[in-house]
Amino acid sequence: DQGYDTTLRAFDASLDKLGLEYTDLYLIHWPAPARDRYVDTYRALEKLLADGRTRAIGVSNFQPAHLDRLVAETGVVPVVNQVELHPGLQQRALRAAHAGLGIA
């Protein structure tokens, strides 16, 4: 469910199913670079944040290039990038990008 309008509709549907008025955190699950909609999707998340419908916004499974583009085009740094991280997959470059941007 990526793209600006699709994201807003998906958010509304999720709130209805959960019986909530807002979320504490809302994430883009995957950048889906082949579809190239993640910046527009993130702009929808920014609107939800500005409207008080979520308290924080972030992403999942984004790599440094995705994060760089997202921040360059929106000016808004995600509070979190949920990624796979363990001793067998340390993702040093990604962790360095997070540290540079202040992402948890």
C-alpha cells in the first residue's frame, strides 16, 4: 500500500480495524524501489504526523541510499529504521548512516 493517497486510506483502515484514534508509531515497511513510491508514501506519513494522527513516523528495511533520498527530498528524518541486525548481519554502513542522521 504505497503512494500518497493509498497510504492515507490504508492508515484509516488500520485505525478502524484497531478501534484507535491515533498510533504511536507508523512505518513504511519496505522502500519497494522498483515502484519508486516511498518518498510520496513518506509524505503521507508526514501529513499524518502533522495532523496528530500518529506521534512518530519511521521506516523499515531502508538502506543508506533510500534514507539519503528520503531526507534530501522531504527534509524529515525518520525516528527509526527497523532492520535485521545481529552478530551475523552487523550492517556497519547502515548503522553509520543511522548515527549520522540521528536515527534509532
